[in-house]
Amino acid sequence: MLYLLNQLESFWGPFRLFEYISVRAILAGFTALALGMLLSGPIIRKLSQLRQPERSKALMGDLAKEGGKVPTMGGLLIGAAMIPSVLLWAKPNVLVLASLFCLLGMGLVGFVDDWLKVRHGSSDGISARTKLAGQAVVALLALGIVLLDPAYRSSLCEIWLPVLNGPIWSDHSFGLPFAVCLAVAVVFIALVCMGCSNAVNLTDGLDGLAIGCVIITTTIFGAVAYLAGHHDFALYLRISYVPGAGELAVFCSALVGGSLVFLWHNAAPAEVYMGDVGALGIGGALGCMACLMHQPFLLAIVGGVFVIEAVSVILQVAYFKRTGGQRLFLMTPIHHHFQKKGWPATKVVARFWILSFLCGLLGLLTLKLR
């Protein structure tokens, strides 16, 4: 439809508005929002047949919910709202295609995990090793899409730090051959995609928590994508200029629109849970977009809540093994630690949203610290 509108410009001048990324990004967000609202009722009714058991009373204690009352796999609603919007309003360059592939591929891994949990009526889905292997394959295939385009092949090697005005790794780092530089970058980017995917999944433990942080992080990165795709803005801010990155702003806007629909139904008390199909897919797409814009470390700042949640689990496991059974936190991911301390779930969610907003502002601030 986008190309049809462009062709109609010769008949009516205002159609040239659809060439502007800002216009298409706004329309993508509203399209996803409207489409999601239309589809949410039928999708949630269908998902009501797929109820994933809650975590056990033995594990959660007084925090355990009554099992089997809320449908899972709500991430399908986000995908159904945003994917048509992206296809409608974004120009399908390799950056958009790779991000979409990461979203769908890691979402498929999550779907299989959710489906097995629902089918077997337990909290056991696919094994952690199998899940990681699936995520790694998806990330590498997504990067393969970018490598097919010679215009982006060398650019894929670039990795920037938020406080520097140049890459810390590129296609000529330390005089190494291009193949070595590219291999290191590909492995690093794949790990970032996998890590972000699992970090969002770990954050998805309270009604509205993960999706609220996703909306904030995605909004910030939509703005960064717009700046990175504009030569003059990128030059002024001394960030990496990535031709075509502006189309990722359209992608981000559509994701925000779909996420707002989901938040409408996921706010406490939740009518639907995101499930791994949503958390793994969205996290993987965020990681992929950040790396394609050469800003994985900026994602670590903007998505600080996701980092904190993931690090809390890593520290808990390491401390538990090292001390022979003692715990560093009352429970992880860390949002459950604060629940155990007596914070109401809604207060935990609100405060983590505030923290996510502050992390987003800090990430934007680094754009001037170069």
C-alpha cells in the first residue's frame, strides 16, 4: 500500500507526506493500536482455552496466584497488531527484515515453550539448552539477512560505546582481517539478542511490568533510530549514521502501538499474560535493532530494568552455589524480592516503570556526552 500511495503523488501532492518517516511512524503506531483493539477480543477469547499453570505454592509462598484463571500467549496479540502495521508503513530494507525475523523466530521458540506448558499442564516447556540453541539459530539467521546486503556487511562490525564518538570495534580493529572482525561482531550481536530476549522474559513476572518497560525502551530506541538514520542529526550528535535506520523508527512505533493494546488488557488484574511467545520475541527484536544501530551498550542503559532483573538471577544462582544454599535476595527475579519484603505488586510495577523511565532519560543524555 505504501508504494501505491507514493505512485499517487503525481495525482495529488499531499500523498508525498508518506515519504516522511515521522508521518509513517505515527501512522504505524495508530494502525497497530486500532488493529489491536479490533482483534483483542477475539484473540483473548481464543486464548482463554490456553491456560498456563501458575508457579507452585511451594516456590512462590504467599505470592502464589490462583492457577489456571488467566490465558497465556498474549504476545500473539502484539504480533497480530504490529506486524501488519510494519508491513504496511515501513520500507522493507534489511534492517527491518532482520528485526522482523528476530521477532518472529524467537517468538516461535517461545510459542513452542508455551504450547508444551499448556499441553502438559505443567511449568515445564522446552529445556533451557534447547531454548538457547533456538535463540542462537534465530539470531544468526537474522544477521545472515543483513550480511546478504553488501552495503551493510562492513557496517555490521561496528560496535559503539555511548560516551565515545567512534566505534570501539569495527572492520579494521587492531589490524585484524575483516573476516575475524566480522566473526567477533556476529558472535557478540547474537549474544546480545539472546541476552535481551531472556532478560525481557525474566521481567515478565507481574501484571503490566514487562510490557510497560518495553513501551518505554522501545519509544526511546525509536527516537534513536530516527536520529541514526538522518545524516545531519547523526553527525551533530556524533553517533553512528546507519542509512535506512529511520525505518526502524516505524518498526518501533508499531511495536509501541501493539504493546499499548496489550497493556490495556495486561494491567492489574490481568486478562491475559504475555507468555514466552511475546517476551522472547520482543526482547530479541529489541536486541537486534540496537545492534543494527551499533548501540548495544545504549540498550543496556535504556533497558536498565531488564539488565537488573537478569543480573539479579545470575547473582542469586552464583551466590547459591558458592555458599551451598544461601540466598542473596529473598527471591529472584528481583521484582519478587520486593514482593517478599511486603510491597504490593502494583507498587512494584509502578516503581519499576519509574526506574525504566529514568534509565531511558539517562540513555538519551549519553547522546550528548560524546
